[in-house]
Amino acid sequence: MDTGAFRSTLETHGIGREVSDAIVDLVEDSREQFVTNEKLELEMTKLRGELRGEMAELRTELRGEMSDLRSEVKLDFAGLRTEFAEHKTHTTRLVLGTSGALGLLMIMLRFLPA
């Protein structure tokens, strides 16, 4: 209800203009102390903006850290792949060398007199 409608309503009920002015002044003076829906909406909008900003910063920071970790994991995986290839080569050489040595031993045993 606006001020004019309030004053006319009071005058209709027989309340003097001075009383309605005093009530309106009192309400307007104390209105600043109350939290209105508009103030709450403005505050929530402001907080929402701040929260979105912080979330964007955290998202950027997290993406950077994840990128660093991803590159470290790729390096570790490449290192493991290299170690596995070296191990596989070493094992293959060992097996071939052992089987070759056993083959030579068997051939030498055939030429030995019994």
C-alpha cells in the first residue's frame, strides 16, 4: 500500500492528517532497519556472483593440477613401458641363451663316447 492510499484510508476512518503523517514518518524511519525481499534478492545475487567467481577459479586451478598430474602419469607410464620392454628383451635373451646353451650341451654329449 502506498502512502497516499494509507492516508486516505485513515482520513476515511476519521483519523486526522497529523496522525497519519506521524505514522508514515515512523514507518519510513523504521523501514531501514527491516530486511526487505529486494535487499535479500540483491544480497543473494551478489553472493551468487561471488560464488560463481570462486568456483570458476577453483575449476581453473583444478584443471591445471589435473593437467600436471596427467603429464606426470604419462611420463610414469612411458617409463614403465620402457622398463617392461627392457625386461622383455632381457628375458628373451636369457631364454634364447639358455636354450642355445642346452642345445650345444646336448650336441656335445652326442659326440662323447659312451
